[in-house]
Amino acid sequence: MGEEAREVGSSATSPRPSVTIGSSLISMINKLQDILAPVVSDKPQISLPQVAVVGSQSSGKSSVLESLVGRDFLPRGRDICTRRPLVLMLEYRAEEPGDEHTEWGEFRHLPGKRFYDFSAIRREIQAETDREAGLNKGVSDKQIRLKITSPNVLNMTLVDLPGITKVPVGDQPRDIEAMIRKMIMDYITQQNCIILAVSPANSDLATSDALQMAREADPNGFRTIGVITKLDIMDRGTDACNFLLGKVIPLKLGYVGVVNRSQEDINKNRGIAAALAYEEKFFNEHPVYSNLSDRCGMPQLARNLNQILEQHIKRVLPDLKARLNSQMVSVSKELQAYGQPLESKMAQGVVLLNILTKYCEAFAAMLEGKSQEMSTKELSGGARIHYILQSIFVKSLEGVDPCDDLTDDDIRTAIQNASGAKNALFVPEVPFEFLVRRQIARLLDPSCQCLHFVYDELVKISRACEVIELQRFPVLRKCLDEIVVNFLREGAKPALRMIENLIEMEVDYINTSHPRFIGGKKASELAMQQLKAQKGVTDVEGQTSRTVQAKTGSRPQLNNENPVSSGKLMSTISKHTAAFGSTRTWGIPSIFGSRTSAVQSGRRFGEQSHSESMPSTINLREPPSILRPTETTDNEAAEIIITKLLLQSYYDIVRKNMQDLVPKAIMHFLVNSTKQNLQTAFIQKLYRENMFDELLKEHDELVSKRKRNEKLFEVFKQSLQTLEKVEFDVSSQTSSLGTDFSVGLPRIPSTLPDLHKTSEIIQFTHHSFSMPYTTDTTA
């Protein structure tokens, strides 16, 4: 068909659209669809009113959409054609004299480019589909957004969804049916979505996939309008009258029957206008459908969709406005967190000083337990430091026994070493001082560990008290962290020196005159009491042993039995004397009398006595390289007990000193010093005008987020102002007409708090950002 025939057919089959309040509503929603496209994808809670077209593969969805537009613009083929959701915004524009073009299409992914050739629109849809979903029948849920402006359409927004298929082809996954069903359900379960369920009349309508899915998403049928296609190819003698009347599967919005172009019509390039004329003739001449003119024909479907969408928009308008209000408040809070761009050095200095002050205040607040973000689940901040000092350090020292690594043999060995070559008459001081110094030195390690624990906690606190403004400036954040760590490291050095000095002081001077020290006299008394108690047990055991010996008639062997003969002893002495080249007897003859002399005088040089053999020699056992005492005498046992008592007494004195002084040293030199002097260190190192630009350099992502949120803020504000205007127009016209154009849609309750005072919110948020975010909203 030619252009003239199309125009005639179009004007003959559908009334020229007129601008009404409803038309302005749908036009406004179309603008919001376009403006809020990125917002809808990022924030799914904003659901704009639209019509989702659902149907099985080859059910006639594409023909319905093309008939509504009046143009051929959708891809065609034997297999699945719609492989990505196509958001189709129809916008009525009255034809004006002198217009070179009255109809065109625009893709969102090609901003500013208009397509006047609708076959080029088809090719671009196919190319964009292939770019995202591949060339071999792949499917994607990424939208293609197309706006068609024409004087021959009614304002509405439709979403052409992929057809329901059951057998995968090409590169489609095995679960292609479930994948497409999920994609469809994501759209039609939204309460702001009108479901256009397309079912072919030449199949069993009772088992229609589109109607089944619509019933799942809309059980009561409040948002579903049924479309029965291909009525002209039903078996002769049958019709879809009962379905059109809603007697089989009732729907609140009813059904509309249409006639599609056949594949032969498409192959012969039969135009939409001719197809609409044929449809009108078919319904007028049909004996059944001629009586159902309000339920048949593409023009009737267009009018129904337009009216339903208008009424639906009116009903969801309060909820939509509340959601936009909520999003605008959220965006305004984000903008407050991002802060304003810094232009001058003065502004940079003020912001930097403010950040440093807030950081130090937050650090001090966490140490003092005054933080606003106090946890009720675990200890934090200064409470953790107190736990380390008291519950870990102090209590750990309480459980240390100074003699736990000293045995009685160790103490006895130390006492004997201190006595030298003679036996000590009293307990010497040297072993006590040696042992107590060694035990005092053991206190250094836990004291240093306590210092390191507190240092680590301060680092954690410094990283937990970062103010919100620091998120804007990664360089400043890094510099602050480095300065804090270095400051804490420097603060730990005097604390460590103080702890080492405390230990060295205790080691260098053993104050035995301390009033709490037990002293030697008291230790001796306690030792004698312990020995008496032990001796009583030993006497009982000894008496039992003697009784057993008396009964058996045995006696212990003495050490002086079987004495060595004097001849043997003299022979040994002579042997060792000859070995050293001397004939001195070292005074031995005076001990043993003249017998030895007589024996020696009776011998001649070179003579050997055969009547008397040489006696065997006694060889001494060489001392081992390490000597340990063998048996413990009563005196040594008393010395051991006394030494232990003295060790424990003095160690307790030193331990209490360390339990008191080490936490004081850590708190003074590290914790309190950091809290008092950290801000001064920040200002000295960072508050320099030549460093402002580098320190306050914002992250590129944050800059882009701020710009995006600025645009969103203006979009939301403009949208709300537009909604208020349309809402006012709707309410004024409704009150003047006194009629309700409702078509049975239920009122959707708002799930948000009452935000009806839109103007107040706009004024509040606009006041907060009036300086940096004021732009022209008249575009």
C-alpha cells in the first residue's frame, strides 16, 4: 500500500488523538521513563506505570505493537525475534504546518539521532540485539529503549518482552524457558505494571501461557487485559465470544479481539493501514463479533490501553510521588556526605582544619567512652585498653610463681656456689640476690607485650574513628593514617624506655629493708616450722624401717668395713711417688710406723721378692664436667626453704610495683600523650597551603557520583514539581466534572510513609543545596 492509502486507512479506522488530562499524564510518564531510565535500573524501587506485552512465541505480539504504532518496525523471522526487552514509548505530537517530518523514532543508546525511516529502526533493533545477545538466538535482559513520536499514536509506554519458548535453539541455554519466565515475572509482578496478555485464537485459550503467567502475577486480574489474536483463522463454526465476554477466564479489564496480518501479507508488504481496514471489515461482517464492537479491533485496543493507563497513572500517582520524594531525600543525604566542591584556598583550609578537629575529637571520644556509635555487642575503644591493662596484664602477673622454674637442686646449687671452697655457716645473700634478679627480669617481657597490645588498639581506634568527610579525600586519609601510626610509634618509645628503667631499677637495687619484705629472721622461723613438720613424718618412716630390720636380723653395712691394708696403701703411694720422680713419702711413714722402712731396707737394687706379691691399686673416679650436689642435709633443706620464702616475698613486692607502674607509664607516655598532642602534630605536618590541593584531591569516582546525584536531585525535583502540577489539574478537572472515569482498577496502597508535603521537602532539600546545585529546570 502507498503512503496515501496508509493515511486514509489510519484516519478511517482510528480517531485522531486529542490532548486531554490523561494524555498529559501519559506524556509526563513517558518523560519520566526517559529521564529516570538510569535511576530505574539502579534503584528498582522506582516503578513507573507501563504496559508489559506478554505472550508465547508467534502469538502475534509484534503485530499488535506494530498496529498500535501504525508502522512496520519490529524484526521478523521464523524463530524467536524479540530477544531483549523493548521499552516502546509512544508520544503523540500534533502535526504542524511546514513540518518536514511528522513521525520519527529515537533510541536512548543513540541520543540526538532521529530515525525517519522505520526500516532503519528495525535494523537498529536487530543490530543492538545482536551486540548484546549475540548472533545465534541468544537472550538478554538488558533493555532497548525506543521512543516513537507521531500524530497517529496515543500516549502510552509498552514493554515488548521475549516470547515464551520451550525448546532452546542456537546459543540458548537449556533452561531458556525458565530464564524467559523469570524475566517476564520481574516486570509483571510490579504493581505499577499493566499486563497485556496476548493469546492466539487458533490455540487452546484455556491453557494460554500468557494468561497463566498473568494469573500468577495478578491473581485477582485487576491489572491484566487480555488480547486474543488471529480471530480470522479460527476453525469455521467456532468463535471466541465466551472469552471476549470473560466467561472462561474473567479479567477485570476485559478482553479485546484483533486480527493480525498473515505471513503472506507481510511477505507481500501489505501495509498496516490495509490490515486495519481488513480487520474492520471482518468484524463488521462477522455474525458474532459485529455485536461486540466495544471488544474488537485494534483501535478499540488502543483506546482501552490509553484509558486504562491514564486511570492507572491517576491511582498510582500518590505512591509514585512518595517514592520520588523518598529518593530525593536519599540523594540529598548522599550529596551532603559528598560535600561541596572546594574552589578557593580559604575553603580548602577551613575544610581541612574541620576534618582534623573532628578526627581528633572522635579519637578522644572513643578513648573516653563518649562515642556516639557505642557498641552494645562488644568492648571498644578505651574499654579495650582498660581490659588489656587490668584483665590481661595485671591478672597474668598474679598467676606467676617466682619459683615455678626453680627446683630445689637449682637453689641448693646456687647456695653452694655462693659458699665457695668452704661450707657457709649462714644462708648467703648472693644466691638470693642472684635468683631474685633473674625472676624480676622475667617481668620485662609481659610488660612490653602489654605496651604492644595497647599500641595495636590505638591504631585500630584511629582507623575506626574516621569522619565521613575523609571518604572524599583518599590522599588525606592515607596521610592521616601514616601520621597517626608514626606518632604512636614515637609515643611508644618513651613508654618502653620507662618500662625498661623500672625493671632495671628493681634489678639494680634489692631493697631488703622494704617494710613488706619478710626478712631473714621470719623466713628462718617459717623454715624451721616446715622442717619440723617434715621431720615428724620422716621419724615415723624411720621407726618403721628399724622394726623391719630387727625382725629380719640384718644390719646395714658401714662404710669403714673391709679397710684397705697399709701395705697396699703404701704400694700405691710409692707408685705415684716414682711417677713424679721423687722418693718423698709426703709424711706417710710417720703414720704407718717402721714396718714400711724395714721392708724397704731389706730390698736390694734389682732384687725381687717372690714370697710377697704387689697389692692392687685404688683408682679415683674422675669428676664429671658438670657437678650437681648429691644428697641434701637438714641444714641444706632449711637453706632451700628460706631462700624460697625470701624469693616469693620480694618478688611479690616488685610484681605489685610493676602492676601499678607499667599501666601508668603506658597511659602517660602513649595514650594520654596521643590524645593531647595528636591534633598539634596534624597541624604541624599537614596544615600547609602548598599541600591543600594534593591532600584535598577527591577520588574520580566520588566526583562522578556527585555530578550524577546533582543531576538526579534536579530530575527528582523537576519530576515532583511536574507531578504536583498534574495532580492539581486532575483534581480540579475531577471536581468540575463530578465524574469518575475509573475502569475498575483497584487503588494501590502506598508502602511508604506519608510524604504528601512535597513542596516542604523540595524547599528543605533545595535550601540545603541551593548554592552548588541550582540549575535551570525549565528545559
